[in-house]
Amino acid sequence: MLAAGVETEPGEEPLLKLTLESQRLWPDFAAELEAASGLSMEYRGEGTLVVALNRDDAVQLRHSYEFQKGLGLELEWLNGPQAREREPHLKPGLAGAVWSPRDHQVENRQLALALAVAVRRAGVELVEHCAVSEIEMSGGRASGVVTRHGRTAADVVVLAAGAWSRDIGGIPAARQPPVRPIKGQMLAVGMDPAAPLLRHVVWLPRGGYLVPRNDGRLIIGGTVEERGFDTRITAGGLLALIESAWRAVPTIEELPVVETWVGFRPGSRDDAPMLGPSGIDGLVIASGHHRNGILLTPVTAAVISTYILQNRLPEAARPFSPERFAAAAGRELAAQ
């Protein structure tokens, strides 16, 4: 979900500048990547609906709508009939909805495949199924990585290991990125691709969402759990997802469950991304994106490339330098 608008919450105003820039980059990025790889990422621009099922939901949604409109975001308030005109399978009698025309979606699995093909065609050596055990240090700077195949030297190392970023060895404890895994359980049900129940991404009250895919899958997600790298699918997790989806789209009860899975979002200490200098020469960090990893893909590539080649962070990325955590720790020590 490329949802820079409807996902914005109070306190995330600095992040909004970055997410909007990445959202702006996405159409051209998708077209360029599809041309380079020959693969479609199923970029879809129908927009996103956020629904309120009852009066209490509507009060909360109206509050979020007014806050987001105040930030200059392009949103439209819909009454219940207007929402059902866009998505007829939504619950009869729902209280209202917000439509965000600029919040789109992409098939993230296809994105990963397309990136792999495109970088190989560009001459990049991509070594898969080969974990990096540690970052090698020489003279106080990062000089390469160590894997089961041995040492690989590098002028610059980019640490972009997602939720596993803190597990890479060789980094001094004081410079380890504060990244933790945030578990998310998800499932998919099967729709008729020729007559899908939904065409828009639909956000549900209290944070759930429904994402229709071109192949007929309807993604239902996602739990947010602080349970480390727990890969278990739980009855309670699936129940919460299915019940929330069923309340908004009752006819999903007739659809078969085709897949369940667990993912791990990389959450930083302040749940904002870490982009740029690590405090160690030669080591650059691109991690901590939490729920915005796919949305921030093109701007992350641009920011990290600019930093490596020009030794500067673009203005929109400066609040997200990893060095902010070291600076905060220093202020805490000074105050003691």
C-alpha cells in the first residue's frame, strides 16, 4: 500500500514530507523498473477508501480526516451511499468513508522479482541465500562483509537487512542500529478475478486493511505484535483479521482462505526510518522503515545513492539520519 495520506498520524508530520516525495516518485519508478525488467509490478491507481462502519467509527474517522486535510492532503469525505457506490459489497448502512485518490498500491512480491531482474541486467552481482554474518572493520571503518563464502571487500557497505539489521555482527555496540522486529500476521482469500468483491484498497476501523490483487487474492492484514521473531500463525490473530474484514465486507465469509503468513516489519526506536550515516566511516544504513518500506522504496534509493556519491543527505531525509539516536543518547548523559 502506497498510503502516504491515510496512514499519516499526529506526530508524523516530518515523515509525511518524505512519504509524499516517495509517493510522487512511484509512477515513474514503476515505469522505469518495468521497462528495465520486462515484468509488471501491478501498480494500481484506484485510490484508497477508509471506512467507518458505525457512528463511533465516523467520529474517529472525521477527526483523522480533519487532521490530514489540515496537512494539505487530497481527501474526500463520502457518506455511506457514496462509499457503497464505489464499493457495492461494503456493509449496508455503513456510516461513511474517506477517499484518498493519491494512495495507490503495488504488488510487492512482483516488485522484488522485478528489482532482481533489473539489477542483474544492469551488471550487479546478486548473491542469494547467503547470509552476511558480520561487517568487517579495518582501521575504524567498514571495509567489507563476511559470509560463508568468505570475505568480500567494499568501499562502502549499506546495511539494509530490515528487521535483522541488528543481528549483523562486527558493528560496535554503541553503533548498532536500534531495530526490532514487529510481527504481522496476514492472510489472503480468493475472489473471482473477473468479478472481485473490491477494487480499492480499503482501510478498516482500528487499523486493518483489505488489498485486492489482480489474480483474485484479497489480502487481509495485518496484526501488529511485539513478539520478536515469532513465526507462529495464531487462532487469535486470524480471528481478529477475519472478523474485522467480515464486519466491513460480509460476503467474504463465502471465500476460500488461500494463504496465511507472518512478516516482520523493521521498527526503529521512534518507528521512523534510518537513512544515511551510521557514525562509522564506510557504513551506511537504510533500515527501520516499519510499515512504510514499500512506499519509501524509491526515495530510499535516491537518498542513499545521493549520500554515497555526494556525501550529503537530501533535506527531506535529514530528520531520519541514524545519528539522531547517538545524539539523543548524548543529551541524556549530559542531563544526568
